[in-house]
Amino acid sequence: MSDNSDTSNGGNSGQFVRHAVYWYTDGSIVVRVDPTTIYKIHLSMLTRLSEVMGSILTIPESGGKAPDDPTREGTKHYPLLLPGTCVEEFDDFLHWLYRTEWEPLGRNDIEKERICTHLLKLSDMWQIRPGKTYAISVLENMDLPASRRLELAGRFTIADWVKPAVKKILNKNLGSLTDHDIRAMGWKVYSILVKAKEMLDAETRRTAFVPPAMTKDPAWECKEHSSCLSVWSKLWFDKIGRELLHADRPIQLNEIAGKVLKDDTLKHARLSESCRIDMVNQCFDMTFADDGIITACAEAIVKYHADLL
């Protein structure tokens, strides 16, 4: 239960303001994160989360002062300072710490993202594994832009987020990234993405103009194989190549086989039955360098993030 009144006198208490929510009468330690706002919270709830918190919040004996001595550090007169954070961040951390299971984390997605971001920061700083695990699980189920997810992955060492975010970014035009997105990710990360995008675009252009080769030794059923090859080459660029190179809504390389199966023009093209079957099989057997490029890009970004630690 909170008690926000302050009728005490003496010591340094006059310069402090009790937090409106996180001041518990049965709290065991008083802390502050800015010059004026103080919190009375439960020491055991914090120290059980991590050894680091236990070390930070260990109250020195200070010359043998008794636990109820008003001049002892960790009291309302001499609150223990928690460096490296601010009121908003610490409030969000305590909201997670004290919330009940059925209480919503935030009133909307913007608030929820803010709370989780602050929880990630303090959990990283204080090595609170449950806090980081919880924040990641909430953010994973939110519809965050890939650039934002990549930014958070770098700030808080979430390697599992990098490749999916990289794939989403590279499947779009890099021009859709704002200056804020680029600054948040970092120019080094952006330069890695640019190089990977150039390689992907080159692979796409090559695929658009060069159809997969049909069997060099056609089945005996095909009596006009040279004609089939000519039809196949033209069909490939008209129906697949143009789609790959579409300025606004290009198909992805892994969508080619499905496109071939669904397109009626390809189904009814002037191809022998053996060559038609061969055409479909070749499309399903095609391999591309795109996944390797995306994987290499993600690995380079993860390494860069690790080097910053």
C-alpha cells in the first residue's frame, strides 16, 4: 500500500519529493534516480532478480549505524542513488516489477513499446534476465518496423531478430528508410545493408534475363525442341522477368515457382508436354544466392553489434 504524504523533518528529506505511486509504507529501502524524486520499495523484490542488483543495493554499514538510523544511506533522508537511469525509465521498470498478472502492460502499443524498451535497457544494465526475456517476448508479438527491430537488436544484443529484420528491409526499396531509421540503426549497419542490396539486385537482374536451362537432351516426345526453347525464353522474360523487375511490386525469387504454376499463359504456351513438365521442374529446382546474401549480411551486422560491446 502506498503512502504519498511526507511529514518528516530533518536530514535531507526536505529536498526530496516522494513518488506518487512507488512509495510503499512497508518498503525496505529508499532510492532515487534524479535529484528530487525518491522511491520506497522492497529490497527483496529487486535483489532476487540479479546479483548485480544485490551489489548495487547493498547498504554500507556506515560506521555501525543501526538499520533505523535516519542518517543511514537508503532512508528517506539519505536515499540510495541509482545511476544510469531516469524517472521515466525507472517508473516503467517498477511498473513491470509490481504489476499483477492480469494488469495490462500499457494502455496502447506506443506505451507498451516504450515500457519494454526501458525494461530492456535497465535489464541489460543490471543483468536482470527475467526482465529482458519478458520485454523481448512482448516486442516479438508487436508489429514493429524492421528498421526499429534492427535498432533494438543492436542496442540490446538480440541476435535472433537480426536476420528476419534484414530480410524484410532488403525485400523493399532502401529508399523507404527515413533519416531517423538510418541514424537509429547506425551508418555502419546501413552500409552493410546497401552492399547486400546491390548484390541481391544483381542476382534478381540475372535471373530476370536468363531463364533456367531446359534439359539439353530433350525427351524423344519433343520433336521441335528448338521451338520450345525459343518460346520458353520469351515467356520467361514476359511473365517472370518483368515481374521480378517491377518498380513498385516486384515478386521475390522464392515466388517464381508458384507464379509459373498459377499463370494460365505459361500453362497453355506452345510447348510440348515433355518440355512443359521440364519447365516446371526446372523452376522448382532453381537455387538462388539470395538467402546466402541475406545470411551473410545478418552475420556481418551481428558481428558489428558484438564488436561494439
